Amino acid sequence: MSKMMPRVSLLLLCLLLATGPALARDCAWDPDVDPDQALDPVSLASGLLQGQNNTVEGSDPRLCREACCQTAGCDLALLGFPMDGLPQCMLVQCVRQGRDMCVYRPSTQFKIYRKKVPTDAETKNQEGGEELRVVPLVVLGETNQTDTIRCRLPMKVGSCRAAFPRFYYDVTNQSCRGFTYGGCDANQNHFESREECEASCSGVTGSVLPDESTPAPDLPPKARRLAPFDSMSDKGVESEADPEAKKTEKAADDFAERCGAEPDGGNCRAAFKHWYYNSKTGSCQTFLYGGCQGNKNNYFTEKECIAACTVKVLPSSKKDAADEVFAEYRDSCMVTSDPGPCRAAFTMFYYDASTSSCQMFTYGGCRGNNNRYGSAEECLSRCSDASFDAHGNPRKHLTTGEFLLR
């Protein structure tokens, strides 16, 4: 390897001399960008490196930075250290049509060096005299119609076959749920954490929209330096496990689904070591999980599997259709209003079963319950024509005129 380094350094030096010193004079590096990072896969999913012949072998960070300085359009020098070959210097153009497409993750296998974004005075276009303004890919704290549409999109795994833990907003149940993201072709309903999902979407109501309702995704807030690079491993994922798996008692039908099903690797082609409960031997065993789909007898760790399946099994208690209808109505229309623990102030409506009317309340922005609606009309539509009174007893169906007279 050491014999090849002079040739590699000479190759980089030739690149620098060929492009000339003009570009290097204005090259400055952003001190706020931590070099111990790599590009997040979601950056690559946006086509960031497609069609670019931008990889040069070399292990010297200084030469890699200089190569970026001497290359028009290079915004970031990415130095990788593969286990099966020489280090590689990759020159990346982050800014596309005024938008910064580069998203980072902490890493021990890469180094990044980001050019400092010039000020307005420094960004005059030499040919047309126009200013180049870099528009952030994500505008934090901005709430508009696009955000509402984003939260009503369906969950989308994507066509790639990796396995990244992510969250999406389920507008039907008005809650944030986990899912496994394949690594590309995401839509905007896609968040790094449950907290980001709740901050962006809590309180959004409506029906699920077609996936084509918005363009390709704006990347999730806080993605730059917060998520661990090794997100495809089991590390840190156990805390996001399904809370249903942690109950000490399970109904027979639930136990059969979570602990009695045969292991299912799913349709994707990754190879992750997961655990399933073997009901025949009464023990947890390993299997290879492909990264998507499969069934619920699927756990990240042996500890989680044991906790989920060494429980007291209760007799099956499936409800009949009438019980399920009442339970849904009760949760959506009979419980009292709940502002939740967060401290925002959103005007929402809840159904007051004691007065058979919809009342206004202030919602804090997260959690709460299902008796929460974005408008009085939506509240009335859901609860005013129900078949149960405030005590859960069946009642006659009221006409619109009868309801308004009450």
C-alpha cells in the first residue's frame, strides 16, 4: 500500500495543477461542520452523486480538500476509508438549483470537509451579475399547507432494500408510528425520531392523501448531525420497539400473532440478525431478517423476545362488531378533552357527550386523545350521529333538525 501512495499523491497533484490556482484563492472551510461524519443515505437517495465521475484515490485530507478547491462546483470533500482498498477522496456538489442537498451522519469511516457558504456580497454571478442564494433544504418551524399535506401522506418504505428505523404520521389514528425505511424514494412523511414527527404533525387531521400529492421529500429537520451513522445495526433500536411487545399479559390471539408465528424474513434482501420466539421449544432463537415486512414474531434482541413471549396468556377476548363500534365511538367522542403535555396552543374541538355539542379547547401539540378535531364541522360529523348516549346505551338516530334543537 505504501508503494502506491506516491502515485496517488502525484495524481491528486496533477489534478490541482491542471485546474489552476484561481479557484483555490477563495476556498474557505466551514468550521461548524464536524469532519467526523459521512453523507446520510437520504442524500444519496436524492440523486446527489448520480452521473458524477468524482472519485480519486488518496489518503491525505489536505490534498483532498485542495482537489475540491480546484474543482468547479465542488462543495464538499468526502474522504472514505474502505476496509478492502485504498482511501478514496470524493468531490461532492451539494447545492442543486439553490438547495443544499447534503445531509450528514456521524461516522468513523469517513471524513468530510465542507466549503464555507459565501456571503451575499461574495456570491455575485460573474456572468450575469445575479446573486446566488443558497436556500436551506429544510426551514425549521415553518407551518403551512405543505406541512399539512406532508403529514397526510401514506407511509412509504421505498424501493431500496436497506433497513433504517424511521417514523411517519398516521393521520387516521393521529399518532406517530415507527416503520422500516428501505433507503431511497421516500416521501415527505418521513422523520428521524418520534419527537420530530410529533412536533411537525401533531393535531393534523383529514384523510390519507395519494402519495403523488407532493414532490420529492424535503429532508427531515435536525438530520445533519443527530442520527447515528450505524443506523442499519441493532444498536439503539430496541428503545423504539413496539410497546405491545412489553406487556406482561397477552390475549391468546395476540400471543399467537407475536410469539407463535413462524419466522418470516420478509421480502427485502438485507441480512440482519433478529430473534423470534419458538413456541415448540419455548425459547428465543435467531433468524435472518431481510429488512422489511415479515410478521410480528420479530425482535431486535433476545432480551426483548423473552420479555414479549414469557408472559401470562389470557383467554381470547375478541369483541363482536357492536363492541368494537362502541369502543371506537367512546374513544373519539365520550372521553374528556386532553390538551396533552406539550405547550403549544392550537385551537381544536372536542365532543362533549353530556351536552351533545362540540366545544373549543386549546391543544398543546402532542399526545392527548382521539376526541380532538380540527373544526366544529369535523367534530359534529364524527360524533353527532352516533348510536350511543353519554352512558354507552343505544339511542335513536337524530335528524339534523332534532340535533340542532337540542
